[in-house]
Amino acid sequence: MITAWAIYDNTTVRKYAQYRCRLRNKVIGTKFEPRILCQTGTSTSFLAQIVTLRFAWYLPWYRQEQIMAGQGFLFQRSTMARWSNRIAYEVLKDIYDRLADDVLSRSSRLFADETLVEQLDPGRGKTRPELHVRASSR
């Protein structure tokens, strides 16, 4: 129910051009596709694909850029990262706020821990303490 609400609430409505058909003498409008991000020419399904590939399948932006270039599409990784940030902030922020309100309203106490864990530094063969692990519980 939350997902349906978020998509319905954040869908952009645009008016597309209408043309007069000389052959049939009637006005024909272009096909309307609802978009989740306004002011972009990309479809919602394409945005869902790049975000899913990045965060569900862990495929970095540069690999997606190379794959799309091999298929004839020229999308820069900075553009895909910017779209991803806009989706997180404009579309998913409402869902995040509702979930955070729900967790905070049901908890009398909320404990959190942020620990620095050593991570292997590639190329040097040494470790560096830069990985943050966060855990929370009631």
C-alpha cells in the first residue's frame, strides 16, 4: 500500500503536443507515459532498472555506462547517479519518513552503536579503520 501511494503521489502529469491529422481531419495526441521524475525524458521503468542494477545487483555506475555504450546508448555515470539521488530524495523520502516515524513511535528506547572496523586496503596489503558498522535495537 505504501509503494502504490508513493508512485501515485509522485507521478508527474504532463501535457503532450497534439497534432491535426490531414488525412482524417482530426486531432491526434501523443502517447502519455507517467514519469516518476519530472523534467527527465526517461521512463520510470528505465530509472527502476538502473537503480535496481546498482543497489540490488551491486553493479557500479561505470559498468552500467559501459554496458549501455556497448548497446548504443550514451548515458554518463554522473547522470545515472544524479537520477538515483533524485529518486532517493524526491520519491523514497516520504516512505523513509513514515517508516522512521513508525519505528520511533513504537519504541520506548532505541539503542544504536557505531563501530569502526578495520578494512583491507587494496594494493597496500594493510588494513585501515574506515568501515563504519551501525546496529540498532530496542
